[in-house]
Amino acid sequence: MVNRRDLDPDASPQAAYGARLRRMREERGLSQVELGVQAEYSGTHISQVENARKLPTLRFSRRVDLALGTGDLFEREWREMTHGALLEGYPEYLEHEGRAAELRVFDTGIIPGLLQTPEYAQCLADSKVRRGAMTQEQADELVEFLVERQTTLVRPHPPTVMVVMDESCILRRVGGPGTMGAQLDRLLEFAEQPNTVLQIASFEIGERRALYLPLYLLTLSDMTVIAYAESQTRGHFERDSVAVWPLLTAYHHLQAEALSPAASVAMIHEVRKGYQ
């Protein structure tokens, strides 16, 4: 067996994942090489994951689930491990996002994740790699996770999605002209959907802008409204109506001050001309 070492499953989520993978593999009488062949990875790769020397990826987790016949066990473990690196409250928010009847989103600085193209998202993730904030593999996984999250918008009965973006979101170039041009096209396509409303909060609003940090408001099927807000380093999930209603009121004020949907689309078209 290649580079076997004993692991404490309680040491970290990564160690728990590796220990479970080893146990499941051995219960089926497979060597690391044999599992690697079935999962389309090398035996060395299997060993590194089992010994917590290499982070598993979403693709890896799905492949070993298929090879070992474990349903979505390792995919779920990967998601729990990935969520552990997210801001507090965000995993809980994601559990509700996919079932919400209505989404209200406000963002500033960058295009909201739900509307990002893979290329735009990859540029942002690669920037984190260059700063040493994450590995390239983690960056690629983050983009894959984001693309999967966007299926919320294309389910059989899609939610109503209202998005207000600060003007800085469309003026700040991310990536090259091709990447930014395609991202603006994506916004225009989004604005044309029958279940969406897209508005730009222009700089002219000035001090009348009611929100300054990213905010997500979800209306659930029972008409309960929940909120998720975040700063650079912290996230907060809120379901208490006493705390949520002032945020909803602020969002309504922001919508009233923002450009109309038609004027917002016209502004995006004007910015798009710079990337022809």
C-alpha cells in the first residue's frame, strides 16, 4: 500500500474524508490503484487524499461515489468540507436559496455570483490564487460550485429574481475585454427573462443609497422572508422578522432610487460599447 499512515478522523474534515475513503475502499477489497482505475485517478492521487495530503475535489468525490457505489456520500462530505471555508451563515443561506420563491439581491463592486459567467468568476478566483488566498485547485472548485449554484435560476418553476447592482459593478473591468463584454451580455440576457428585474443603482444616488454591503433576501414558499448579509470577513444569516423587515424596507428604498429596468439596460448597453 502506498504511503499509508494512520489518521485521526477528528483532526480535520479533510482527515475524516480520507479516513472514510480508506475504510470504504478496503471494505470493498480494492487497492488504491484499483480504485484509481475505476475513478479515473492515479493510485498516488487516491493515497494523497486518503492521507489528507491533497484536498478532494467535487469531480473526485463524484467519481469515487460512482466507483464505490456510495450514492452521493463523498459528494456530500465534500460540500460540508467546502462550506466550512465559507463565511458564517452562507451555507445555511444556500440551503434555502434553491427553494426560494423570490430572490432579492444587492451587490456592489462586482457582479453578483448568481449572474457571473464562468470566465468572469474564474478571473476573480485566479486573482485569489495569485494573492496566495487559495490554491488553483480550490479556485477551480469554487467556480464549478458557483456554476452549479446558478441552476437555481433555471429550475422548472424558477423564482422571481430582483437584482440591484451598484454602478461600480458594470464599470469595473474584470479580465480582458472579451470576458467583460460577455459578462455584460449575460446581464442583458438576464434582464430579458420574464421572471427577472435588473436595476442599476447609479452613482448619482449619492447619500440616498440605502444599502452599502451585499445583501440577499429570500421569500420562501410560506411567504417567510430571510436575509443573508456580509462584509469582507463576516457573514450573517437572519430569519428573525424583527431584524429582516428593516433590511427589506431598505431594499425597497434602494429599488425606488435606482434606475428603472429600461434605463438600467440602456446603461449596460452603453458600457458594452466599450468592449466591442
